[in-house]
Amino acid sequence: MSDLRANRVGEQMKKELGDIISRKIKDPRVGFVTVTDVSVSGDLQQAKVYISVLGDENKTQETLVGLAKAKGFIRSEIGKRIRLRKTPEITFEFDEAIEYGNRIETIINDLNDSSDS
């Protein structure tokens, strides 16, 4: 039962975080960010926010620093938008799944190109 609720809260947070980060965060370090997933613990106390950033590794690190600095503001905005007894503690992490998928796609394309020759 709590897993279902955690998933629902995670999906709601994902939607709200996308809006908050794109419209309310004015930090120049935060670039073009996409919230790819939010994983909320069963007790709704912790939330890991997975993001992807348009740009290189340096831009990704700058964005993570900017989001970490704005964590308190973001958490208070989430608290206003989602009615929970206690707003989860937020941590931001870079989602490496997209990069991993791109690498696999490149390998598959290279294999197909070499088999066609």
C-alpha cells in the first residue's frame, strides 16, 4: 500500500518539480533541466530526483550545485503545492540511464554499419 502511495507522490513531485525548476529558479548555473524520475521512500521522508541536463559534464556539475543551493526553496514550493504532512527531503542526482542508452544505441548502429559493409 505504501509503495503505491510513494509512487503517486513521486509522480506528482515530478510534475511539480519540472514546473518549479523551469519557471521559478533564476540561478544562472541551472541550465536546461529535465526531471526524468523521482524516487520516494516508503515512509515519504526522502525523495531522490533524477535529472538530465543539456550540455557537457561541466554544465551538469554546475546545475547540480545550483539545484543543491536552491533545495530549501524547492522543498518549500513542493510543500505548498502537494498536501503532505511532511515534505520529503530532496536530493538531486544525474540520471545516467539516458547516457547509457545513447551509448548502447551507438554500439548497435556501429555493429549494423559494419555488418552492411
